Amino acid sequence: MSDESHYPTKSPDGSSSPDETRIQLLLEEILETDIRPEEVSGGDVELERVLYERLNRVREVSAQMEAMFPTHTERGNPTRRLLIESLHNDDQVPEIAGYEVYNVIGAGGMGIVYRARHLKLDRLVAIKMVAAFS
């Protein structure tokens, strides 16, 4: 059983669940302040586990993107800023024909990765989309 099954990303009506909203807010706080998941989990061991798993995914994607596309900027890490912005806008996932897009699972210097279900194959997939920069 995956962590998403305990903390669902979308409720049956398509809106973010309270648990997912809480996870997103806590991840944002962790990313902005560099505190540890156990400091924000309120003693909830399962929530702490989910936060560590999501944080590890974020850091892996960020490290890969930084290795491929170094970002040396004085105004902070643009990868982290893009991820935080995408977490805020998670309820505005794109509509893609043939897919049910659930949520953001990562972001980098070139774009955003979404978790989705391929409807015809009934299979979970990751969809990478290049960000449009102005």
C-alpha cells in the first residue's frame, strides 16, 4: 500500500483532500525553512513518513535538475521556488486528453512533473511538461 492511499491526493469530487492540503503546506514550510518533518508532524508517525518520502522525491528531482541545468542565482533556488509555486497551484492541474491528472510530484528548472492515470491502460504514469518561461 503506497503513502498516497493513506493520504489521498484528490477526494471523489476532484478537490484536494484535507490531508493532502496539510501535506502540501507542511512540505512548503519544510522547503522554506529547512526544518525536519518530525518538527512539523505533530507526533503523527505516518504523516512524518509521508513527509520524508515526498521530501526525498523533491530533493532527488532537484538534485538531478541542478546537475543537468545548474542554476547559479543570487535570488534563491529557482527550482525550489517553482516547486513551492506548483504546490500552491496543485488544484489547477492541466487537463490532458486520455489522462486523469492528479497532482504535482516534482519540479525542476525545465518544468513540472505530474502524477496521472492513463485512462485507456488504467495505469499510473508521470507526465513531464516543459514550463513556459517569459
